[in-house]
Amino acid sequence: MQTLVEDFLQYLRHERGQAELTQKTYAALLGAFIHWAGEQGLTDWAAVELPHLQAFLRHERQRPPANLPPETTRKLAPDTVYLEIAALRAFYRFAEAEHHLPANLAEHLALPRRWKRLPKALAAAEINRLLAPETPETPANLCDQAVLELAYASGLRLAELRHLRLEQLHLAAGFVNVIGKGNKERVIPVGRPAAAAIEHYLAAGRPRLVTPKSPGVVFLTARGTAFAHTTLWGRIKARVRRAGIERNVTPHMLRHSFATHLLDHGADLRVIQELLGHASISTTEVYTHVAAARLREVFRNHHPRARLPQPPGPA
């Protein structure tokens, strides 16, 4: 069973151009089913039937998360079950198309409705604190400064920042080329503060990080290697703490801040979609809910007649 999953992951990697994180997520989700199937005596995908898939999903809805003790009353998050169904459906589509399996059993699994979480953005004052340069200058904090400036100026995903190469920079012209999800290329304008931070890092920071074996990516660790996902995010989290920001800042929050602040200042939603690299406008539309919520809050807090006094009760 694992061999066929490996073929599927190769397909995602080489033909679909899926991101490394997406591949790892699919591998973990399908691995959970293989583990459960082994406990049921199933050792071949051909022996799996629709009732087995349904029984697996019932089991998943009842089990606690893997990082919690068995006696906990918490259940697996609905989003995780949603992703498991999505992984099974994608796997079965591949297996049927490649004639590894005779039918797509997972097409009968309905994806549950997901609650849309509104993206959280940093306030303008928090962004200003986060982007304040640190002293004394070191190669590491020059790198951090360039990463943060570019992340907020361009809305790049963490993976796009990690994989950004020197030849993709066109700072004199004010833009960068980005290879996003599905190997789709997009052109992102870069403002002068971000371009200046990157130029300063390239002149005074990166040369002190480069080793003979360093790759051609823009941002390098202290060992001259490309950043791993957790390493780069750890660096950003440390910078957030040093800036005195006490909120739980997530990897996507700078990207959310980029989009939310653009919308707040009148940017067209279609333009934001292109800048973020969203395949569907429905993904971008979630930011309109954030903007509407913010407008209501501003109105309630600042309009003199936003909160009218209650009429007196009966005497």
C-alpha cells in the first residue's frame, strides 16, 4: 500500500508541482489510513472497499489528537478529517486515472462544510514595531530585516521566501518573480523600503554567510544553508518577541496583514488575488469580511450616534 502512495507523491511532485509541505501533508494523512488498514488486516488497496473508508473516518472523528494523552476528552479537529477525505479523494483519482485501481471509491465520500476562519492581521502599529531595524547590525538580523520587509511588502508565503533565488530579484525595476503553488509564476512589485532592506542585506549581510556550498537562494542561515520551514519561522517568532508583540503570530499573519492593509486602503480584490497567487477569487474574498468587521468596529467606536441611548422603560 505504501508503494502506491509513494507513486502518488511522485506524481504530486513532478507532474502537479505541489509544494513540499503539501506533499508531506498528503503523506501523513494517507499514512494514517494505511496504519489503520493494517490493524484491520488490509494489506492491499484492491481489498479496500467503501465501508472500510467510512469506518476509518468514523474512527478518526472519535480519536484524540496524536499529541495528547489517550485519556483526553478532546477529539480530532474537523479540519483534519476534512483533509483526510481530501487526501483520499485525490489519491483515488490518481490511482484510477493511472489504472492502479479499477474505481474511485473515495468519490462517494462527501467533504463536510468547513467553517471559514477569518484571517488575523497585525495592526499598523505592530507592523511598525516589527519592522524597526535592530542594532547592532549583524548578518543574521540584516537577513531577518530583509525577510520581514519583503514578507509584508509582497505577501509571499513562507515557502516562497525560503526558495526565493537571487536571479528572481529585480530590485532596480521594483519587482520580484515568484514561483508559487503548482509552479505558477507571478510578478510581485516591491516597495522601496523592502528593496532597500534586501540591498543592504545583500551588500553587508549575505556575503558573510556564504560558504562554497551555499545555494543560490537569497536568504541564508548562519551556516550558509537554505532555511528549513521551522528554522525560518523560529527566527521570525524570535523577532516578534524582541519587538514586544505579545500576540501569537502565525506564519501566515504577515501575508494576511499585506492583503488586509491593501484592502483597507482601497485596493481591488482581483489585484490582491493576483498578488497573493490565489487560484480562485473565493479564497481572496475572505478578506472582505475582515474589512467589513473593521469598518463596523471603527463606526461603533468613533461615530457619535453609533450607540444611541435606550428608551426609558414604562413608569
